[in-house]
Amino acid sequence: MTFFCSMAILYTMVNQKRNYQKELETILESVKNARVENPDSARPSLLLHACCGPCSSYVLEYLARFFDITVYYYNPNIHPEQEYTRRLEELKKFLTRFPQAVENNVKLEIDGYNPEDYFTATNVRSETELQTEPEKGERCRRCYEFRMKKAYEYACRNNFDWFTTTLSISPHKDSEKINLIGEQLTNGSSAKTKYLYADFKKKGGFLRSTQLSEEYGLWRQDYCGCVYSMKK
């Protein structure tokens, strides 16, 4: 009986997924309490990696009251270049019109667009089996990782308190992989920048992003971004 009980507990521990939304709520409560204790203190800074306007919408609505946010647009995976530019322009337009972004002085940092960075980071040309994977596979994990790593490096160089990404708002993205990447990037680092755990699709987050997109007339793309997702 003891053996079977132990195995059942082990199985539960191995298979129990972390609740990243709860972890986010705990962090936000801590941030809020710190401001209550010291109301004259500055809000902590957050570098928010973003892939487009629609995915940023709810996340900014949710987080702008807690952090001094800089949106970081680094997405060389997006194909073709016209698509990359269109998503960027939609994001720019949204930031100038969305009250929470304007009132909280949300800033925008645009990094370079070199599609070869994507192909090098994912090695998708050599490992051709990755090209036909459905979303949430290894190709996508590598894509999350190299963009988040770039965001983390920028955040560290510029002394941000926190960094995170909007990627988890999409039902087509693997939030567990995204959060583990963020955790691995910051664990053991001497930099002050911490990773903000999140699963933004939870608690109606994805639905709210679609509502805000409709309200502000944001163009919603119909594929993730890379040439392989476009073909599918």
C-alpha cells in the first residue's frame, strides 16, 4: 500500500502543471504592497517583449498600473518583411491611442529586423523536420527562446527590474515552455532583472485582447509569424 501511495504522489508531482497566472498574481500583490508601504517610490520597470498590437492590448491594460513599461519589439521570425512592418505599425498606432498606454507613458523600443537571426537560432533549415511541425513544437520553443533571450539581454543592459513577454496570451503558444525559458534565463544570473511569470490567456485574457482589438480597430493576423506557420 505504501509503495502505491508513494507512486501516486510522485505521479501527481511530475504531472502537476504550475499555475503561472497565480504566480503572476502573487508578484503583482507584492508590487502593490510595496507601493502602499512607500507611496513616493517609483514603480518598478518592466521590459515587455511584444509580437504585435493585439497581443499587447490586454497585457498593457493589465500591467500598466503596476510597472513603468517599455514595449520591446524584436521579431525577426516574422515573414515577409511587409508583415513585420504592418504588425509594428499597428502596435505603434495602438500605443498612441490606448489610454492606459498614454497615461502611464508606455515606451516603445524597436530592435533590428534580420530574418537570418531566426533561421540561425532555430536551425530549421538543417533540421528540416522542424519545418512541418505544428505550433507548440521544438521549432516554436527555439523561436520563443531566442527572442526572449534578446529581450533579457536588453533588460539587463538597461537595468530593468523585470522582463516578460506577451507570447503567453495566445492559445496557440505553450505557456509552460515560455515560462521555463524565462526562469532559466534569470536563474543564477547576477543581474538584477527578474522574470515576470505569466499566462496572460488565463482569466479571460485572450478574449479581452480580441475585444480590445475590435474596439480599437486593430488588424489581427491569421498566422503566428514565421514562413512555416504562414504556409500552414
